[in-house]
Amino acid sequence: MDETMMFHSENDGSAREILKEVHGALIDKGYDPISQLVGYLMSGDPVYITSHDQARTKIRRIERYGLLEEIVRTYLDSLN
């Protein structure tokens, strides 16, 4: 693949809120949220996300691409 691909996300702005809620649920259950979220994003396996407070259901509402897009956007915005 020699060409840059352009992806278009149909993120309705809820990815940030869902990530916050899932983060909270993972902390509530005593998990390392960074490790669990990275595991989910890399594998796509929802088992990395607790079902506590409907976190697993919530995170599956957003495509993994949309979640990664939100994470990168937030990180890059924090550099300014």
C-alpha cells in the first residue's frame, strides 16, 4: 500500500463521553483503565471492558476507529 488512505468517521461527539464513562467503570472495578482500553482497541475483544455500569455495551456503540480518532484528537489538542 503506497497511498495514504483517508478515513471518515461518523462520530457524533459521544466518543469522549463514552470513554470517560468506561474509564470510570474500569476504575470502579479495580482495573488499570489504560491497559484494558489498549487491549480492547488493539484486539477488538470486548472482554477487556467490564460489564459494570454497562461499560461494555457503551463502548461497542462506537467503532474502534472513532475511539482512536477521539484519543488522538484529544492528545494533539493538549499539545497546544
